Amino acid sequence: MQNKPVHHPKKRARRQKDALPRLLILLLAAILAFGAGYYFGQKNGAAQRRRASGILIVNEQNPLSADYVPDELVNLYEMRHSFRLSRADIYLTYSAYLAAQEMFAAAEAENVNGFTITSGYRSYQRQAEVYAESKPGYAQKPGCSEHQTGLCFDVTAENTGGFENTPQYAWLRKNAHKYGFIQRYPADKASVTGISYEPWHYRFVGVDAATEIYKNNLTLEEYLK
């Protein structure tokens, strides 16, 4: 006759008691891993999505190389345009030109006209010349200027005592994001961008990004952070 195994309640209770701390440790590790994954996933995932959107940021921390030249530059003088030009040799990328043309045509349809683009694409070499000719703090170092991207322009209006005091500026501040442009260097964000207030400088980033930046009062640095 086989002897039935003898169960010891004390040993079973001890095994259960020993297993409890291990379960707590595993549970705590899972919670920490989930929290860390969520935090870094949110942070890095957002940055990855924005990088995937093709938004290029240029500043002293993110300079362009001396040989960087954007694709599909077009001469604005040779293209159909609903804005004025201060000279005949101003270039933008084709995508930025199309958005600018649509934007200024919309302004004209609302009887806001007289915009004059004064600057667009600027090569590394040309920026070096501008930097050398400018007073300290008035121009970016070569490689650090957004003008090298071909995605931005400087604009003004005739007979103004300051572009920020014009109807043209007021229209751009209200509507530029609808066409993918942002005012790149706002008055209250110099500590973030590293650049003093430039009401005339507009950068093409696409409608989705421009709308989020506008609605949340962000700079491009803050948006891509």
C-alpha cells in the first residue's frame, strides 16, 4: 500500500510568503518600465514624427555645411507672382514659392497688397559676406542662417516706419500659418531662438506644423524639441 504524500501547511504558507516579495518586485519593475517607455516614447516619438515630416531647423546648434544647396531653387522674377521684388535675383525652393504665391494672392484678394520680398535663398559664401559686413548681432554666421535653406524670405511694405506697424504685417500674423509659414523670430522668444525680433522674416514649414506653432505660440525650436 502506497503512503499518501504528507502536506505541510507551514511549508506551503512559507512558499507563498516568499513568493509575495518577488511578485511585488516584478510588478514594480513592470510599472517603471511602462512609465519610462511611455515618457521616452512620447518624447522621442513626437520628435521622430516631426523629423520624418522633413522640417529642417537651422541655428547655431544646427548649422548647414558650406556645400549645402537646396533642391529645386527657382528665380522668383521668372515665376508668376502676386508680390513685388526688390531685385531680380531672389530665389526660393519651388515648394516655398508655391506657398508664398498662394498666400500673397489671398492677401491681394482681401485688398491687402504692396508686399515686397527683399531676400530669399542665400548661399554659405554670400552669408559669410553679409556676416562680415554687418554689425555684431545683426546677422547669423555662415551656415547658421535659415536663408541658406531657400525656405524663408524677408518681406516689407512701401512707405513704412516699421513693417510691424503695417496692415501687411497684421495680415501675415493672422493668416501666414494657413499657407505653411511662421514668423520665425517673434518678439518675446529671442531667449529661445537666439535671434532678436524679426517681424519681416517668414519660414515655410508646411500647413500642419505652422498651424500648431501658431495656435500654441511656439517657435520652431520649441516645436521640434
